[in-house]
Amino acid sequence: MRMDRFSRWGLCIVLGLLVVAVAAPWLAPYDPMAVSLPDALLPPSASHWLGTDQLGRDVLSRLIYGSRISLSIGFIAVGVAVSVGIVVGASAGFFGGWVDSVLMRLVDTLLSVPTIFLLLAIIAVDPAERLLALTSWPVLGPFFRACFQWVDPRIVVLMAAIGLMSWMGVARLVRAEILSLKEREFVLAARVLGASRWRLITTHLLPNAMGPVLVSATLGVGGAILTESVLSYLGLGVQPPTPSWGNILNEGRVALGVAWWLTLSPGLCILVTVLAFNLLGEGIRDRFLR
Amino acid sequence: MALLSIEQLTVVYRQDGVVVPAVDRVDLAVEPGEVLAVVGESGCGKTSLALAITNLIRPPGEIPTGRVLFQGQDLLALSPGALRDVRGRQIGYVFQDPASSLNPVLSIGEQLRETIRLHTTLKDARADDYAVDLLSQVGIPSPRERLGAYPHELSGGMRQRVMIAMAIAPKPSLVIADEPTTALDVTVQVQILQLLQRLQQTLQLSLVLISHDLTVVERLCHRVAVMYAGRIVEAGPVTEVFQRPAHPYTMGLLGCRPVRLQGVVRIGTIEGSAPDLTRLPSGCAFHPRCPVAEPRCADALPRLDQVGPTRVARCLKPFSKPGA
Amino acid sequence: MPQTILEARRLTKRFPVRAGLLRRATGLVHAVEDVEVAIPAGRSLGLVGESGCGKSTLARLLVGLLEPTDGEVAFHGQPLARLTKPARRQLRREVQLIFQDPAASVNPRMRVEEIVAEPLVIHRLARGARLDQRVDELLQTVQLLPALRRRRPKDLSGGECQRVGIARALATDPALLICDEPIASLDVSVGAQILTLLKRLTETRGLALLFISHDLRAVSYLCETIAVMYLGRIVEQASTPALLERPWHPYTELLLRSASLDLTAAPTGERPSNVHPPSGCWFRTRCPLAETVCERDDPALLEKGGGRLVACHKRP
């Protein structure tokens, strides 16, 4: 792959993180939830490479498990953003007319609302409760219960919320690409061949519009991880004891003077991860700019 | 002495570790007041050749060998400053697409004045007068009023006239025109060619015309050099080469023009397609497509041999007609 | 009497010119003006004109990619605007288009075999092994090696891309092929190969052809009849030998002289803008025969005998 050195590093780090997240149970030296008060606030040592927190939990293990949260939030948030963005952007770009006007005014409106307020609004509605209510549905109830065993519905809400805050940018990108692609000769050729509108969008327009979206998506993962960290830092994100890089950072805040490792390690993780995704995104963009 | 003498000029492009020989040891000469055509299809190296004359090749392209003697001086050995003096002042360029060669945010008057300021000693009002004079020389009506016009307000033909005005402003002795009329309508082509012919005669210019259009070459040029796969395969006076082509590729090219015989329009073709410059056939690069090729044509690259008093051709069987 | 496949009746297309901050329509571009042209089955018609004369717009109007401002296009006698869905599908099968820029006319993310198979897939004409077979046959018809099947357009030359475009157009066994400047962006020898291919196809398949080009020589090779367009109007239409032998309309004369690049010809002036065309006959500003009647009245395209149509006051 014709990517320069930095993008290759980005790719390696991202892949490495994925491995860490998946292999967490095998990689983490301790149980991230194991409380051990006598071992509280130990600095980095041979037995605890990154020290322990106020409850004696091993920081390294918590970071490793925290990567699962951060990465899944990153991917799912971006997944939501991209899916909604593509549907809205493609519809606006392809159909034009009043569809375009209505959708773009919606995008503009949402973009002018400060994201924090949007998030607070979403969280205040307490969608988690409503999600839990899904478990009592007649047929799909057990299915939802199984899902929620695996991932806390509150986290799902968080991921969706972050995603719903960023789909607007994707929508604009997709719309712009579709608008310019619509006039290209191969699209006209497809119309003359008799291609249906569905075929035009799915076979001809969208695949060629994906370049900028892909770049935006990789950069968006970094952004989503940062947003999660900020939210957790504010106490609004992932709730302890579930470890996420953001809430480890938050917990470390009080002990900053005494236990610098509690802040430095999650901070570095976030920094490196966001940087890696950004480099990867640049590499993908360079490759697509042919 | 020839005004321009190109000796063994080579241009290569390096990409992903592959070396593409765009121009392969080309020898060409242009006499004062002569119009030389360089003819070929895409990929034959003619544009690289045109740029290489004044060392305009940039990485990943490079000029490993060759000399370009202009009035006795090797342009490729000049310092960038000295070369800039030659380029633009003594050698002018006219490119194919005037829309992209003219700055869309500057009026044509401003662009003309810039050229005049750079390459002549005229300033202010004298420069303006000269600009108006140039515009009328190239046939633009109401030139003084047109100085303030922007490129997008002009038609393609007008824009090309402005390009030509900019090229001749410093009174060069040589103008290199790369496909100057290809992007223009046929009625406008005639006008631009007439203009070039007139200017060439009145200003005693030498002209190197790069083109793929043999009819243009026939009308305007004295001598022609045919290029294929980076090499010159035939050169000589236009009338002789067109009436009795020596190289089979020249023959094929001439045959590709539709011609009307006894009320029926016929067209000839050349088999196959242009070679991949990174994987040239051995020996004569044209032999896989040549209707009179023999096994020995693949053995070694034929030399550019004399086939007439002022004609050369790179072929082991010059003047052979297919089927003969 | 062969059946007419496509016919333009008083076809007009005007585009608004938008200027200023509020993008108000300040004028109209008369791209196509009152054009009447018919393409019968099995016959070849050439449409010649310079840039801006409306020939590409006409091509798009004929296949329904654009809606006319006035007049209509009829497919087998039925106006396009009132076609039923099955009739529209039939239109898409019977009438195909070849574009000027071969690389731009194919989806850069599709492979050759997918591009050529697309019409068969859209119209459900073949599937599976039969589809593969048809693709092979089509590639063979346009003389493309089967080895190119899996290639992407960026790995093809201009000539190869155009052949792919032609193979795709032939997939539904169309009755009419509309070619919009198909060799303009190709090399001379490659263009000659494409022209020869098109000629062979029209002869062996009885394909009707509308060949649009600025190149009079190419048009005269392929077409039985030639129509000359100027500023959106047809100014002359005649059989190819008759047109080349004795052009009647002064613009046709000008075109023929220019095509031979006769540098001794007198200057011919600039083409007027098609937003503000001259009054009366639109060619009068460049016409050596112009008179007062030419300033006043717009000449109609009239039959002048022997199948020749001319729009000129001075050529009765």
C-alpha cells in the first residue's frame, strides 16, 4: 500500500489497539475490577507496571479493558454517524428539490446547537430506561436481554448519542460528492442504459462518493474517543466501575499531585490513539487523492 | 548555423522504481526562419521534447543526457538565471489550452504588461502602447478597449491569440507551439494558423510546431519529424515526406485520414496499439504493428539512415508499400 | 419505408443564464432551436457542427436525459414525455449512447466485465453462465482481448475504454446508436480503428447511427446523410455525396473549406453568442451573401429537391 511512513505507523497502532481490545482477558495481568485497598495508589513497579488507583485496582489492566470501551464507542459512534449521514446526504444530493432543502435545513439547525447541550438533552431523557424496557417485549425480549448482558445499554446510548451529534458533517460531505458525481458521464451513461434510481445510487454514486467519507470516518473515530473521554471526565459518560480511559482520567484528577500515573497513562493512551487514527485517515486520504 | 540544434536528447521519468524512456536520444535541428513540425500520437514523447528544450522537465522526469544548442549555447548547461533569460525572451511558448494557460483573475492587459515588463525595457505607457500593438498584430479587434477584458470573456480563439501575443512580445527568435489549435473549432483553427503563418513570415520567426494533426502540418510547416515511442522515425521536407513517406508508421498515419476517392470515403488503420514505454518491443519499436515487418526488424534498433538528400528514416525497408 | 426510431419535432432547449448575487435569469442560451430531425431504422445520419452549436444537447434530448423547453422527441411515434413504463424500458434497450470521453463514461470502480454486463443485468436479459458468454461475445465483437475482463478503466488506454463503451452499448442489441464525438479525445490511429469498427457494426447489424462530430471527414466516412448545425439550428441536410460535392448553405461551405485547412481563405469572423443571437438569419454576420432579407427574416429549413433541406434565403 502506497502509504507513507506516518500513516503506516498509524495503521500499526490501530491494529495493535484492536488486538489489545479483543485479547484483553489474556493480556491484562489483573482483574480490572479487583479492589485491594491495601495496594491503593502504588506507583509503577514491577508487579504493577502502571501503578494502582485509589481502590488498589491495577491501572494497566483497567486501561487494557478500557480500550474496549473507547474503541467500541469510537467505531459505533462513527458507524451511526456515517450510516445516518450517508442516508441523509445521498437523499438530499440525489433527489434535490424540496427533499434537499428540508434535509439541509435540518442539518444546519442541528449544527447550530452546541453539542454539549444536545448530549445533555439526550441523556436527560434517560433513553437507557426505555432501552431496558425493550427486554420485556414479547418476542424480541430475550434477544435484547442477551445483548444488554454483553454491553450496558447506557453505553449503547452514549455511543449512539455521540454518533448522532456528528452525522451532519458526513451528510454534507456525501451530498457534495453526490451532487458532483451526478453530472459525470458514467452516471449519465447508466441512466441511458436504463438503470433504476436505486441502482444509480448504490452501484454508481455511493461507491464513488466513499473516499471523503472514509477519511472523515477515520478522523471521526479519534473525535468520538475524545468526546467520550470528555464526557466521562465530566461524569456524564461511562460510569465506574466500568473502566474507560475517560473515567480513569477523571478519577485520577483528585489524586493528581500524589499519583501522576493515574492521569498520565490514560492521557497518553488517548493521545496516541487519536493521533494514530488521524494519521491513518490522512494516509487513506492521500491514497484516494490518486 | 542552425538556430536550434538538439543532440542526443534523452528524457526519462522515474516512477515506483520503473524508468520510462519518454524521449530517446533525439537529434533535431531548426534553421532560422524555418517551421519544423514534430508529429506523433500520445505517448510518443513530443511534449516532453518540447519542454526539455528549455529544461522545463521536473521530477519525476529528468534529462540524463543530451545537449540543446541554441545559437551556439547549450541551454541544458546554463544556470537557472541565464536560462530564465533565454526562456520567454528568446524562446517563446504557446500551449494547447489557453483557458488553463491564462490566469483567470488577471485581465489580459495585466498579463501582457507583466510579460512586457519582464522581458523588455518598456514601462508604463510605452508598455501599454506595445501591448495594444501586439493585440492588433494578432488580430484582436478594438485592442485598447480589450486590455481590461478577462480571459473568460473571450472566446477560445481570442484567448489563443492573446497567448500568441504574449509569446511574441519579447520578439523571440524561436517559438515552440504545442498543439496550439487542437482545442479550437475548425473555423477558428484556420484563423489561428493563418495568424501563425503571417507572424512567422513577418517576424522571421522559427517555429517548432508540435501536433498530431497532419493536415495542420501540411499547411504550415517546411520540415517534419515523426516520433514514435520516444524516437524520431522519419524526418524531412513536408511535401516529400507526405507524398512519399519512407517509414511505415508515417505511411499508416497518413492513411488514417478519411479520403474521398470516386465518391467513396475510405479510411486506413494501423493495427494494434501504442507500445507500453516500459516494455518496448526489441529492435524497431513499430515492428509488431508494421505491415511490412520482417524477423530482422526485431533484432536491433535501426539507425536513422539517409533516404534522400535531406531526409532520414529509421527503417530497414524504407518506402516499402504493404502488399508490394 | 423504414420505420423511424427517433424523431425530433420542433425541438427546442433553452437554458437560463443566471447572473448576479441573486442568480436571476438574465438571458437564455438558445442551445437547440426548433430542430426537426428523424432517424429511420438502419440508416446513418451525421450531425456536424462546431462547439456550442448544440449537438451534444440534442443528443441528450433525444435520449431523454434532458427535458425540452418546447417541442418533443418521439420514439416510434410516441412522445417521450408520455411513454409508458414498458415503452421507456424499450427505449433504453433500443437506443444507446457512446460518449466523448471514454474514461469518464465508465464507472471507475467497476471492472470491464461488470461494465459490459450491466445492461444485460438491468434488463434481465441474461444470468450466470449465459451472462458470461454474452460478455465474451461482446468483447470479441469490439476486438478486445478476453484477458481485459478483470481490468479497471484506469488500466485501459483511451481506445480500449471506448471499445468497452461500445460493447456495453451493443449489449441490448440496440436499433440505434448515438455517438457523441466518440473519437475527439483519441489519437488519430486509434480513432481510425474505432471508426472502422463502427462502420463494420452498422453494416453487419443493420444498426441505425446518429454520429455527432465536429470532424466532417469522419462523419462523411460513416454516414449516408449529413445535417449541419449552427447555433442550435439545422441549416442544411443532404446526402453525404451531395453535401460534399455541392454545399448549398454558406456555413456548410465555410465548414468544408475550413476542414481542408485552406490557409488562403478570407477571414470569417467570430461566432455570435447564442444568448443574444442576431436578428433574422443567425449566420448573417459571417455570411458573404447576406442581404436585407437575411436581417429581417429567419429562414426556415425547406426541402429543395433531391432530399436536400436548406435554411437560407439566398439558396432557393
